[in-house]
Amino acid sequence: MAFLDRWFDRNKTKDEAKERLQLVLIHDRTDLAPELLEQLRAELIKVICNYLEVDDKKIELGLEREDRTVALVANIPVKNIKRYIPNAKNK
Amino acid sequence: MVARTIVITSGKGGVGKTTTTANLAVELAKIGKKVVAIDGDIGLRNLDVVMGLENRIVYTLVDVVEGACRLNQALVRDKRIENLYMLPAAQTRTKDAVTSEQMCEICSMLSDEFDFILIDSPAGIESGFRNAATPAQEALVVTTPEVSAVRDADRIIGLLESMEKRGISLVINRLSPKMVKRGDMLDISDVVEILSINLIGIVPEDEAVITSTNRGEPLTFQAVGPAARAFSNLAKRILGEKVPFDELEHMNNKGILGHIKKLFGV
């Protein structure tokens, strides 16, 4: 079948449909609600601040898509590194 | 008796939720199961006309919730077949007239008396969908082999998964064997691959669906034609019978086409 289609130079519209669907679903499936991303950001900073002194005004956080994969990319400028173990602080 | 509660949903409108609900209900009742079909589409009810029970409605689901009648008074019994009931939605109210908790309450009241509770969900992902989906343990996601319907189905599947439904199965409706053959329609393997959930029914495009709705008689009452046969197989699979899906075994086009030809006598 496939070679016949190519023979007659006919595009199968279903292939186009599938390709477009797969692409749009990558976006749909990874679209994070803004509130959720904000919450993630706040919690991340909280944890990181236990270990590092960071510049929380310059933090960039977002999902980046490349072809068919998605990555959580964060750019967090570090101001200083804490030299003590955070849990030992209160003892 | 503890009923299996199944929501029939899709995200997108017009893909065949109500038709699937009505025909599945009839098929299960024909097999001897006691079935109630609930119209979850408050304000835009249609299960009544598809089942041909629109003239028999006295009370609705909203009346039950508001205490204006007892649950049994709102149930419409289908006189054409034993064991089949419908609980209509209110037409002059909105989705906010009931809550998810109230839907759960109604379903738990029905659960002791029925084998199956089928809930016809409204289109969309808002409160109407949530009200319909919350009481259900299982879900049938209906889609057509079109980009927009499959996309919405994917969204709904994500929501159902986050609601921790354990049985989510796919029904592909209005499949045109001719267009699949030409390569102008997503085929079964495409849709299953994209959505990656369990396929439980394939319903071919069939004019009988419209003519039977014209008459207000679910097409499974007559049990002829490709769509009627497909709904009958769907009911059997829901009951755990292994009605073969040849196309799942040969996922290439040729296998599927061969199966479709055989299935529909093309």
C-alpha cells in the first residue's frame, strides 16, 4: 500500500494528522498551570536556601521542550555557599 | 448487588457519548444485567431523546437532590426491555444544581439495586464532567479518529488518571473503514498508540445510528448492522468476555484493514 501511494505521489492525510497530534500533545501534556509552577519555584527556593545562598530575584525556572522531550530548566545564581550543616543549626 | 459505576466521557462534544451510553445500556440489559443510565448533562439533556424516553419524564435527578421526590419516582423504566432504567437530568437548570458529593450519594443509593450504573458525562472538563466522573470507578473514553477529538480525549484521560480511576478504556467511534483504507483517517493503531490506554470498542460509521435516533430507539434493539454489532461486542468485553480484536494482534495497516473488511463485510 505504502509504496503504491508513493508511486502515485499521494500524501496520506492521516500521517499528517498523527504527526500534528503527537506534537500538540507534547505541549498539552507538559503545560504546567502557572500557579503550580509558582508553587514549585517557591518550594525549590526554600530547599535550596538550606544549602546555598541564592539570588532569588534572578531565578529562571521553566519547562523547555526539545523535539519530543521536556526538561525542567532552572538557572539559579548562587551568591554564597553555606559552610555548616543546616540541621545542626538549632542544636 | 454492588453496581459497577462507569462514566462515559470524551472531553469534546459530539463524538458519541450519549449514543454509546444508550446502546451500551440496552446491550447490557439484553444480556440480563440490571442497568440504570444517568444523564449527567444538566441543562443540555439528550439521553432521554436518544433512548426514546422523553415523554415519560416526571422528575429529574435535580428533583431527587433537592428532595422534591424520592429516587424511585425519578427513575424512568424502559418498557421495551426488562431491567433498563434511566435517570434524567433537569433541562431548565445548570451544572451547579448538583455537587459531586450529591452525585456520589445518588449512585450509592442505586448501587444496591443495579448491576451497572452508566453515567453520561457532559462535554468539557468543568464541574459537569467532575460531577459525572467522581462517583464512577471506571471510565469509558469515547473518541473519533480526528485530531480534535483525540486531543481532547488525551486531556480527559489525564484528568481521569489524576482522579485515580482504575479502569480507563477507550472506545473509538465513527471509524470509516473506507477512509482508513485510503489513508485519510487515523487508524486504530494510531489512536491507541497516541493515547496508550486499553482499547475496548471500535464502532464504525453507520447511518443506522442517526435513523435509530430519529425514531428514538437505540439501534441495539434491532441488533443488525455494523454499529449495533460493535456495541454488542463492547458490552460483552465490559463483562469480561474475550471478544477478539484481530487488529490489536496485527498492528500494521494490512492487518487492520483485513480485520475491518472481515468485520464489516466490505
